[in-house]
Amino acid sequence: MHPPELDLRLDGFEAADKQTEEAFRRVIQIEQTELVPLAEHHAPDAASYYVLHNAAATWGTPGEPQIVALHLQRDLRAKTFRFAHASLPLAAMAQSWLIHRGCPLEEIGLVPGMGTAPADEATRELEQRLMGDGHHFTLLRSYTDDSPDDAVTIVILRSLDERGPSPFRVLHEYVDADSWTHTLREGGFATYAGAVQWCDDALSGQAPPLPPVQPEVRSAPRPAISLSALARRPAGRSR
């Protein structure tokens, strides 16, 4: 099965300005033949959303992300376009990035047969959650190892909610080449150093199981005060 060719639907369009033209050439066009579409959606407002696998990344810096999220915006009247993109380690993170930029969640599902399938329900549920709330985290570090028999991706995220009990998250994806499936798991850490140490151990094959994400601790609600109770308070006292 040959991967589908990428069609950016830009025939007759030109970049909105020189800066856009140069940036698009540098980050998209120069490797366009190596960009394989995993998902795409073309909206009625002339915007397009793509999840792409960058096959050229395997020959670049070891560990670099191999997924590209691309958002194209076309001006139909001026026949120009602008774009935004992000290089991300996991397809679900690319989907989240696009959803946060206006792509409907139900329209950016991965094409069946493109890439590995989720190995279990836990993987599916975690990917769905990442698609929905991935913008609540910032990417700190990742490493992608695409070795044919031992493909692994490790990601460290930082929660934007600093009050959470597990502010640092580690995502660990493992690909089973025999079944052509992938397993994704999440762990929670109180410190960045702890997350980094686990990742280093995982890459050396010595990591313990991922610690669970600690549940959010919610403060007990304050008791409600009825109007009748307020009416019974002595006059002139605020408490």
C-alpha cells in the first residue's frame, strides 16, 4: 500500500507576503514529498487542517518529533494563503493542536490503515483525552526512536494548572511491530527532575512502571448560609 500524496490545494494561490513565502518554503515545501497525510479536513471557510508524518525526520537529528500539524488559511478573494504549523511527537497532540485552532474534533480522525492501531481501550481513551484537553499542557521535551523493532516515543508535558498534584506528565508510546499496534500510557510526577529521570531510565531499558497521575484534590465546599440565618444575627455585627 503506497501512502497517499499530500495535496495542499494551493494551485492558483501564493503566499500572503515574502515572510510567509520563505517560512512555508523552509518548513513545508522543502520536505513536501516526505510529508504523508494521516488526517485532513477542509473547512467551508477555506481553511485546511492536516496531521502529517514527516518521513524525512528519521534522517535528521535523533529523537526529533516526526508529526507535523499544519493549519492553512486561504483568502479566496486575494488568492493568497497564510499558515501555522507545529512539530509534535504524537498524532493525538497534533490533532489537539488543530482542534484548538478551530478544526472540529470529529473531522480530524486518522485515516484507517495509516500508521499503527491502538492496542487497547486504555490507549484509545488516553488519545481521546489528549485530543480534547491537550492545550492544557505545554510540551517540555520528547524523544522519538523509530527503530523498526523497538519504536518508542516519550514525552514530558507541563500542566498549565500549577495547583494540580501531578504538574508534570510523561507519555510513553510503544509500537508492537508484529501486531502493528501501539500502546500509550501516562504517568504523573511532582517534579521535572523526576519525570526526566524516568524518561532517561526508559530509554536505557531500566524504567520502573509509570507512577499514576494523582487525582485532583478538591477543597470541601463552604456550608451555605440561608437568608433566615442571616436575619437572626444580632444587629451591628458582621459575624
